[in-house]
Amino acid sequence: MAAPLSLPATTGAVICGAGVAGLAAAWHLAVRQGLRDLVIVDERPPFSLTSDKSTECYRNWWPDRPMIELTNRTIALFDELAAASGDAFALNRNGYLYLTATSGGAAALERGARTTAAAGAGELRIHPGAPDDPAWSEPRWNRPEPGPGGADLFLDPEEIRRRFPWVAADVRAALHARGCGWLSAQQLGMLFLEQARHAGARLVEGRLVDVEVERGRVAAVRVARGGAIERIATPLFVNAAGPFVAQVARRLGVELPIRHELHLKVFFDDELGLLPRRAPLAIWNDPVTVAWTEEERAGLAEDPATAPLLAEIPAGVHFRPEGGDDSHSAILLWNYHVEPIPEPVFPFAIDPLHLPVVLRGVARIAPAFAAYLERGRRPYVDGGYYSKTPENRPLIGPLSPEIEGAWILGALSGFGIMAAPAAGGLLAAQIAGEPLPDWARAFLPSRYSDPAYVAGLAALESGQL
Ligand SMILES: Cc1cc2nc3c(=O)[nH]c(=O)nc-3n(C[C@H](O)[C@H](O)[C@H](O)COP(=O)(O)OP(=O)(O)OC[C@H]3O[C@@H](n4cnc5c(N)ncnc54)[C@H](O)[C@@H]3O)c2cc1C
């Protein structure tokens, strides 16, 4: 990152963090709100901690109206930016495909889909396999073109295999959510950064070590760089520090209810071409009992840490193709044990059993993939933290009612790429004093001061991917 020789003595706003949250906030403040005088501080290169580790997927298919509204806004912004930039960030609307192999799973998929559609995510088209089934249009592959939206629920196993011939033969129901797809998150981030810079924002390398508050207002930040601490006077501070938002908030005396889960991702070279090139993001909605060999079973049973892998492993294994028809790449995920931890730890260890478990999970979705179980592959595995609030809704708004000029855009969990672009707009609008849409109140940090909200937390669905 090109660091300027010196920091400005004063600026209109400082954003801590150049991940998707900080860059989206900078873009809205500089490009949309016209704030010319803005500094983004990051101790790492932009987009290099969590935002470049994502699966780069997005959806509007949530069981929660505020999340539907938020992601719908992001998707509208994606469409606008893709059209204006000549699709600079390879947006597509290939969809998500949720699969189940049990009749109970099919009933649950339908129930959940009805709830999500009723919450505003779009029309639910049910395909029982009758002659008068609704029409189904295949997505325009890897294109940024909006499809029909909503979702198609297929309940006829034969039709499912006709549409998606690579899925396991026992699949009973498949939900194809259409307001979903993926993109190049890195390119999106660079677009935000370039346009924000063009509008006057500056990115500087350094570690934010303090935020000065005078008479209840943000007055300055202190940044460590090159062995010195430099001060920038500013009336406005945005905490977009990703897994470190709680640590940064603590510097202002604010405690945030955030926990962190380590999520890993496998970047796989499907050299045998066993996974479909033109698949949606495919998600297995059932728990999986892995068919380990006798020898593997004996080995796993010996260690109390690995013995649970012999039992049912929770649902959620998923994969998607990466790249076009000529590519062999795929991204595979199954974060089957994600015990929350109070503070993120870097670097983190990667469980050597993660890969064998994920390969077996993907083979449950697409059985042809089992050919890799014997091939001793060593694909690239990386990951990062889902930093989450108890009900898995992000924090977008004033950091504390007691500190004027301090804001937060954080706790973006597993949905930062799909939430931050709109969340940055909500934050910039609040900073400008514009009224919030009613649903956006669900994201204010002040919600935890409302005893009725806190009492209802347990009942809120977390809807995580
Ligand atoms: C395996 C995996 C898969 C995922 N898949 C998806 C997906 O498909 N779709 C989706 O929408 N989301 C997904 N996510 C979630 C998404 O990646 C995150 O929600 C998002 O990247 C968080 O962005 P952020 O800007 O808040 O944090 P980060 O990207 O971590 O950025 C925070 C920045 O703050 C900087 N910083 C922190 N403290 C300081 C300090 N004191 N001084 C200076 N700089 C500081 C850090 O250096 C960092 O650059 C996934 C995440 C993981 C781990």
C-alpha cells in the first residue's frame, strides 16, 4: 500500500479498516455524500484480512425482513455498479440451491421457504412435478442479469435430477433461490476504493491505537506507523475493524456483544471435471453421517476430539464452481464445528481433518466427487472469522449514545460482502442526519438497550451461511 509521507493534521472523517465494511462506508461518504476529506486507516493491505477470504456469494433469501431489505439494497447497488462499470466485478445471478434427501427435510424446506417469501424475499414457485407446474427459466450463466427473483421449490425427485443431474440420487427436494449469486469481491472492493480515492479519500497504512473523546465528542485518532504515533484531529470516526471491532470499541469505553467463529474455505482444483461447471451454489440441508472406512473409524474413535466425526455431522456443506466453463476450480465449505470464541486469534491453526471431512461432505451432494477421496490432494485452505452478534444481525449506526461522532459498521458475520455495500449507505445516511427506513432500526447498536428486544433475542432466527 502506498503510504503518504505524513498524515494530515486534521480531516473530516477517519475510518478504521479497509475491508468491505470500511471501503463501502468510504465510498458512500466520499462518492455519494460528497465528503471530500476522509482518511481510511488500515494496518494491513486493503481487503487482506477477512474480505478476501469469503466465498463471494450473495443472496436476498433470509428468514428475516431487515436482512432481506438490506441485501435487496445491496443487490440493487450491485446491479447499478455492474451496469456502470461494464461488469468490473464479474457479478452473476446463478442462484443458490438448497438440497435435502429426507421427507422431513423437504417439509422443513417448504415451511422455511414460505416464511422467507412471506417476509418479502420474493415469490415462491412450487413445482410438485405436475403438468401445470410453473415455468422455470435457467439462469443466464455467469451473467449479471436479474432473473425472476424469489425461489423455485422442486418437490419431484425426477424433475430435480433432470434439472440438476449431478446431485445425489436420493434428493427429495431442491430449493433454487434466484436473487442470489456471486462476484469478485476483491474487484468490488477495488472499485469502491478507486472511486472513493477519486472523490478525495486517502488510504493510509497504520495501526489505530486510540480515539480521543473530549466533552462527549470524538476529537482525534492516534495512529501508530513507522515507530511513531501520529495524531489526526477529526470530528467523525467509523469503526469498521472487522474481527477487531470490539477491541477498537473498547478504546472508546464501549463493550460490544460480539463472538467470533473460525470458518475455513477449500479452494479445489477439480482436475477430473467431476463437479458441474454450471451449478448454482449448492448447499446440503441435512446432517451427514460420513461413511468412514473401518481403519478410519478406529483412528477417529481413539481421540475424544475426533470421535464426534463418527456421529452425524451438522448440515451445511456447500460448494460452488469458480470461474467460467474452461476453469476447473471450485470452492468447498463445511464449517461443522464453529465454537464461538471471545477474541479472534491470528494466525489460526487449520485442522488437518478439515479437508477429508469437507471432501466427504461434497461427495454427499455430488457423488461423482468421491473419486477424490483416494487421490491425496492438497488443495489451498484459508479462512477467517465470522464476527457475530447474538442474533446474527450486523451493527450499523452510532457506536454509543454517549459519544457524538463515533460510528460502527461491523459484526458482518458470514454476510459482509452482501451486506456492507448497503450498510455503508445506511451509515452514511445516518451521519448526514437523514431518516432511517423502519427496518434499519434492527441494526442499530442501541437495540441492546431495549429490554424488550433483549428478552426476544433467543427467538430470533440466526439464518447463517
Ligand atoms: C470462509 C468465509 C466465507 C465467507 N463467505 C461469504 C460470502 O459468501 N458472502 C458474504 O457476504 N460474506 C462472506 N463471508 C463474510 C465476509 O467475508 C465478512 O463479513 C467481511 O469480509 C467482513 O468485512 P470487514 O470489512 O468487516 O472486515 P475485514 O475484511 O477483516 O476488514 C477489517 C480491517 O480492519 C483492519 N483493522 C482492524 N483493527 C485495526 C486497527 N486497530 N488499526 C488499523 N486497522 C485495523 C484490519 O487490518 C482489516 O483490514 C465469509 C467469511 C469467511 C471467513
